[in-house]
Amino acid sequence: MTQPALAFTPPVGPDGAPLLVLGPSLGTSTILWEDVVPHLGAYRVTCWDLPGHGAAKPAAAPFTVGEVADALAAGIRDLGAPALYAGVSLGGATGLELLLRHPDVVSAAAILCASPKFGDPAMWADRAAQVRTQGTGSLIVGSAQRWFAPGSIERRPVLTGRLLHALRDADDASYALCCDALAQYDVTARLGEIATPVLAVYGEHDGVSPEEHAQTIAEGVRDGRMVRIDDASHLAPAERPDQVAAVLNDFFGGVR
């Protein structure tokens, strides 16, 4: 196991403003947050990419979600910890691991469309095997069905198309290693150790990380709350950027 390399975008926003770090879902890139960032003008905002996704180098060795969190913590310290954090799906799981392993680097976290455990490990093993033999392009149809609520693709065809291209362009081996990491990931029993304020955000139509998963997070941590994003599924920042930005501004503005 080794700490994976991540890629961070240059921070944008007022000098001296609180640092806000935005994390991706598996198979996406910083594109996921493009339409949210302009609404976060009170913060100095950076986004990061998973290994082999977007601008990040492919993974050189297996890793755990906790080790992704270690790499994220190192990047946040370089940028000026403590930070505020928001992450989607695997980015949200990384956020929970970050709060457990490096609570000093985050002052509040929004965990979006994420779970304390993502299903059966065998499902992740099957997906990793599929990608290793057929590539990430073989996931596009199924991912589109999981990622987007009814009407989202028609409402935002350009952005949803770019996200599906980002999935196709992700490094196959790195994506598979992310699946291996998710197969091992389960922080359910440790949520009570998290004292940092946490907002669990779920999409109304999300079948991957539904309301009950957000409720488990919100009720499991010591200082948690929960909110729904209407007309969204698993990629809420891309589907409903205005709603997500409003939720983040309200939450982070109240805990600063």
C-alpha cells in the first residue's frame, strides 16, 4: 500500500478567505463542481482529482480510502489548513476518513451522495474485473442510469456528456484500484468518533447513497445534520448546482 497522488486545482477566490476543498465522485473529475464554484464567492476554493482521473497521475500501487484521505490531508496542509470540505460519493467517503484520521485539517465537512459503506464488496470486485478487461467505457450506460435523476441529462446535456466522457477517459487500472479500495471501506462503526460538524446531503432520487445512508451519517457523528437536494440523484453538484451551492453556503456560513 502507498499514498496515492492527487491533483488539486489552483485555489480561486478572495485572498484570506476560508479555504474550501471540493472532492469528486468515482469516475468523474473537477468538472463535477464547475457550476457550483461560481456561487461560492465567500471562499478560496480548490477541487481535487482521484488517481488516474482528470489531471491526476495514474495510481502506481493499490491504496485504501484512508490512504487517499492521508494524501488529501497533506494537500490541504500545503494549501493552508484548516479547511472546509465537501465531497461526493468516494470524495465523501474520503471526507469521512479524513475526519477520522486527520481531524485537525477540517473545521466542517459536507458529505454529499455518500455512504458509510457502499454495498457488497463482491459488487466492487466485479466492477473492478469488468474495467480491467473491458475498460471504463463499458460502464457508461450503467453509470448514466445511477448518476442522473430523471430529466437531468435532458436538462443539462453538455455537462452530463462531459462527465460521461471523463469516465471513459479515466485510467482503467486506477479506476479498478478505486473499486478495490471501496470494497474494503466501512466506517459505520466509527462514525461516533467524529466530532467535527458534518452535513449529510442526499439526492432525492439517489439509489446508490439514499436517504437512509445520509441519516446513518447524520445520526452517527456527534454533530450531524441532513438535507435533501430535490430532483437530483448521485451527482447532485452537476444536476442541481444552485441548490448545492445554497446548501453549502448556509452550512459553512453557520459553522465558521
